Amino acid sequence: MKTTKQEPAGGALRRTVVLVGMMGCGKTAIGRALAARLKVPFLDSDAEIEQAAQATIAEIFARDGEDFFREREAEVIERLLSGPPAILSTGGGAYLAERNRNSIAAKGVAVWLDAPLPLLWERVRHKDTRPLLRTPDPLATLTEIFHQRTPIYKLAQLRVAVQSGASIDATTQAVIDVLKAAGDLPENVT
């Protein structure tokens, strides 16, 4: 019986997979797990921006304003998409910009991690690392952001429903299954 050598998973990734969605949907956790499973680099656009600026996102916003930040964000996303295939986690607002959506569609594939509002609230309500939620009524703020952004996230090429109680491994497998079904991963990738 003749056996064939299976292509390594990392070589199977045809283009960069860009995870988009609301804060708390799991872009970083799922992104890290997905990159490990596929043996490709994990990139985080917010971390790349902070490293380049030697400042936190909040500091960049305060010092230079949101317009400046969004320009740098678009430049970083474009640069990361120009490299070898990887898993890229973006900030929650990155996909809102048409420029970023066009770059992602041209050079990668957007996967929307679609988490329901109650799950997002459960995940972010005790964290003080979400500057947008530093308001008198953070749940109302999250709800407003959720309703504003969802129609834009729906433009992503692929969607994975994030289930309450699902493990990181289960959600990662759901992303792999969606990528396989779309032809972005060969069927033999497990």
C-alpha cells in the first residue's frame, strides 16, 4: 500500500485568516489556539500598533486622537496582510473601516466570531481593560456598540457562532470547519 506524505498544516493555510468581532468574542483566545493548531504565526493588530508606537491604544487615542489611531491601524493591518499566511486578530473597531474590509477581502479572509450580547457582557463586565466601557452604564454602552457594529460584521466572508459554554477548542474547531467548507483549508487538516 502506497502512503502519501501529508502536507503540514501551516503550509495548508492559503491566506491570512482575520478574526473580527466584538470585544469579548474570543478573537485573541481563538486566534492563538487556531494558530497553534495550524502551525502558523498568530498576529494581533492592536499589539503591533502598541509595539510600534511604544504606547497603549488608550494613550495613542488620548495623545493623537482616534483619526490618527485609525490611520496607523489601517497601515498595520495592510502590512500584516502582506506577509505570509497567519492568523490575525483585530481590534473590535478595525473591521468598521471600509479600507480595512477591502484589504482583508483582497488579501485574506474575514471570520466573524459572532457572540451573543449576554455572553459578551459576561466576559467583559469585570474587566477594566476596555476603555469604551468606562461609562456610567457599561451594559448600555456595550449594547449600543453591539447594535451599531453587528450589521458591519455581517459583511465578513465567514461567520462562526460563538456558543455560551463552548470551550476554546470547540470554537477553534468550528472555525477550522468553516474554513474547510469555504475552501480556505484542505479537507485533510484536522
